[in-house]
Amino acid sequence: MANTTASPAVKHATCRHRLSPLGNLHPSRATSECAGDAGNTVHRHEDHWVTPLPVAQTVSSTGGLGPFAALRGKLKTLSLNSRCISSVSSNPKTIRQYYLALVGRWGPQNWWPAQSRFEVIAGAFLTQNTAWGNVEKAIANLRRARVLSVKAIRDIPLPELEQLVRPSGYFRQKARRLKNFIEFLNARYGGSLNRMFAQPTEQLRSELLALNGVGPETADSILLYAGNHPVFVVDAYTRRILERHGIIHAKTGYEAIRELVEQGIRQAEPEPLRAGRCGTDPRHPVSRMSARQRSQLAQHYNEFHALIVRTGVEYCRKAARCENCPLREFLPGCK
């Protein structure tokens, strides 16, 4: 996933989410349905939902944890030691420590910034080999042309679609891939995203990977962020951070990295996944898709991936900037 920066004209909305016992986020007002991808239908998603928490305490005049105050009490606090450990093991506990350290620094990131499931899918194709700012321009073009829906992409002539997505680069290739996805959706699921996302995760993942131009990162982005399927998305930032920390090596494959992270989160009991203190510094404004209720596991994968991207953008660049990085204490050999 490429990094994104909100438009200067848009102020970050105050985060109105709260953390569940396993770290799941819920809007402060529970909803039971969401607008359809074409904007004229309503789809229910009870199969992915969890029960909202009671309203958390608000920020007092003297400070405090604000909407995350409900996490205090019996919760174990995350110890962010000032020293750095000398070695790192790739066991599940290590992954959880990284996750909690990032949650402790920044909190929820409000990713994916989109208004519909189909916008997420389009973004997953358009973000291939480009910066997120270029994707935002292409998405804005599609929105202005009123073609951010399954039907509209099916009906628009390919040359017109190419010009609309041109800002994202490789525009002919990406326009054709969007068309290919729609052809698959129509042929296999009658054009219904509901029917498609109702399939078992591994089955649907295999079908997506069989499409031209869909690799593991694109498939998993569609599954997690559009379909609320519990799969972790591995990107270049994930690989760079874990490799620099000695958890993986240069030849470690995508599936091995994905399994490592998923095992670390999936096998945790509730208490080890609770940060005693959560940051309140979202990178993106709240959107319809980022505020959507998910299963607890899917929300963990969502947040961890978004937090890894932020770490990569701000600290773990090609030329590392380890000072003040929330993961610095885990860096092998750090003094």
C-alpha cells in the first residue's frame, strides 16, 4: 500500500472510534447498514459485525486518554522501554510487541480512505507501482465522471477509462485490469460484490490471484479493505521493516511473511492485544469505509498494516531514520 497525505484543504476529523477488548474499532454511533457501491442500494453485513462497546469517557480538561480511556483498569500497559534490545526473534510475541508499540504511538489510522467497496477495489488496482497521491487524482477523476461503480466501469469505453486513470501511471494497463475485474465479477457472481465477498476467504483469494495483473498484495487489499476478510496485507514497508529488524531475510516470500504476522495476531489472547495507552494521531480523516464495522481480527490486520505504512513513510525509508521511531527499541544492536 502506498502512503497517502490528506489534502491540505481537509482537516483531520476528530477520531470518534473506540477500541474493543481486541482492538476493534467502532463508530460512536452504531449502524446496521451501508450504502451500496452504486449509491442506490443498501447492503447488510451482519456476518462480519461485532457488538459495539459502551460510549467511552471523553477527554477531561486536564487531559487523559479521551475515547480510549475505557482501556484502563485491568489492562496490561505496553512498556516502551528507552533501551534497545540486542536481538529479535520471529515468534508471535515479537509481532504483537511491534503492533502494540505502533498503536501506542499513533492509534487508529482511518485506513482505507474511501466511500464505497468498489472505490477500495479501484484503488487497489490503481496504487500498483505508484504513490498514493497519484491514485487520489485518478480516483477524483473517476468520481467527477460518475464512474465509481461496477456498472459504470463496465459501460465506459476503454479509451475514456484510460484517460480518467492516467494520473496513476501505467494507465492503459490499469484500465484494462479494472475492466478484467468487472468481467470476472459479472461472469462469476452476476456483478454482485455481496455474492463475491460471501465466498470463503481462501477460495476467493485463489480466484482473484488467477486474474491478470492481480498479485498477492492487490488480492489481499481487496479482501481485507473492501471485503472485510481477515487477511494481512504485506507490502514493501512490511518487508523492509522486518528485514532490517532481523525477523526475515531478503529471500523470505510473501506468504511466509503474511503467515508470520497473521499468526502473531491470530494466536493472541485478548489481554496481550490491549495497549494500556493508545495514540490519537490518525493519518487520514474518517471515511465511510474506514469507519465501517469489521470483525476484530480484520480490524487488527487493517490497523497493523496502516501503522506499518506510516512507520515506513516517516522513519523506515530507504535511508533509515531510526531516531524517535516507535520500533527503535526493537532494532538489533541498538544502543
